[in-house]
Amino acid sequence: MSKRKQILLILAGMAVLLAALGILLGMVLSSDQQQNQPVAVDTESGSEEVSSNVSRA
């Protein structure tokens, strides 16, 4: 039983890590897309917002 529990814990931990990595990658990709769109659309009014987004990344 202890081996089964250890295997289940390892599998659960790997699943959590994969989910966290997927969420982080999704956030990074979506933030890149959100940064690129305002730059192309609003160059005069959104200059301050763009600089703040770039500094965060």
C-alpha cells in the first residue's frame, strides 16, 4: 500500500506541476498578445500603458 500511495502522490504532484506550467505559459502568451494589440492600435494615447506593460515583462 505504501508504494501505491507514493506513486499516487508523485503522479498527483507531477499533474499539479504540469497544470501550473500550462497556466503560466497561457498567461505569458495572452499577455504578449494583449501588449502587441494596443501598440498597433493606440500609439499616441496608450504610450504610457505600453511602457508600463513592457517594464512588467
